[in-house]
Amino acid sequence: MGNATFDVLGIPIGRITLAEAISSLNGWVDSGTPGHVVNFANVHMMVEAQTDPVLRDALLQADLNCPDGRPLSWVARFSRGTRVSQVAGPDFMERFCEQSAALEHRHFIFGGAQGVAEQAAAALMAKFPGIQIVGTYSPPFRQLSEEEQAQTCERINASGAQLVWVCLGCPKQEKWMFEHRHQLKAEALLGVGQAIDILAGTKSRAPEFMRRSGLEWAYRLACEPRRLFRRYLVTNFLFILWTGRDTILHLRSRTSRAG
């Protein structure tokens, strides 16, 4: 990971602004070198990575883990004294696609429920005339066979896509990009998850004041309580517990060195 980073539960998170993240992605596309991976890290992802070694490896080997969740920025501020901007997947995707039309980048949207990728593509083309969406695919909601995975990669490669926006949910999308990055010719794979659903209009995003306050999880919980209650109850508790422990250890270490 070439950008400056800070550590959250052993995972490097980019100390980067939205504009800087976009600039990095443009540089990778211009380089013509395939296989760069961008994740948008939140509390759920950080906690899952503590018990899922494949996800952890995927995050450790990514080119950039953006601080999607506001709590990750708080960790940097309270434990390291570093101010870190939030770089959320929906904001990044929309801002990048806005300037991408003039640069003639070629995009592929992969994932979502049946028809969602097509709806997201239509929304982008309506909002940003001239943007090149060269393909979409919403895979079946099940484990794909090796043959189906190979066909999916062939389909993306045949489109000539330079950027692949992946919406499979965490941790599935992060693992998929990690596993297939060397089979794809695209310069960058980006796991943006719910951003595609928001573009398609199948899900709504939390109001801005909730996002600024780090309460986007509460909005999502209110929208899908049965599916998300257990996840947020457990992951939020563990994140507070583990990052609190790490912060105390870091501050003690810094104090002892200063002494």
C-alpha cells in the first residue's frame, strides 16, 4: 500500500482524502497495470478480519483500504492524534464517475440482486452523459462453480473494462477481488457494496447528519432490523472493546518512551 496509512486492529487504512484517493485511482488506470484493489473499510469489515484469515489477507494485500466508516477516523484521531477524512464508497463512486466521462474510462458493474447492476448503470449514464459503462452482471445468489467464476472473468475481460465496481457484500466482495485480481485485465477492482444499490434506487442512504455523526449503521439497522441486529450488536461491541484496548496499549507505550 503506497499511501500513508494508520493501523486499525492490525489492518492498514489509508490516511487519504477523497480527492487523493481519486487521484491514485486515475494514476493506476493511466499506468495500464492491472489488478489494483480498493476496499472501503468499516467497523464490520475490521471485526470480520480478526477471525477470517482470508479476508485479513485480502485487506493486508490491497492497494488501498479507504476509511469508509466514521469510527475508523475517530480511532486515528484518539489513538494517534491524526485527523483522517472519511472516504465512503458511495461518495467515491459518484465523484469518480462524474469526472470519468471526460477521461473516457471504461466501467463494468458487477454484483447486486438481479437487475440492480443494470439499474445502477442506467442511473450513471443518465447523471453523467458520456460515461462508458461497457458491461454489467448480477450473478446468482449462490456460490459459483470454478467454471462459472472463469466465465465471469472472461466476460469482464471481453468488455475491455478498466474499472470493475464490485457489489457482493462484505466479506464476499473483498475475497472475490483478492482471489481473481490476477485473472482480470482491468486496472482496478473496487468493492463498493451498497453504493450500487443506492445508485439503482433499491436502497436509501442515511441522512448527512447521521453520516457525519458516525450513525449510518443506525440508519441501516432501522431499515433492515431483522437482518442486521445481531451483526451490529456484536461487531460494534467488539470494535469498541478491541480498539479501546489497542488505544490504551499505544498510549502507554508512547508514555513510556517519552519517559
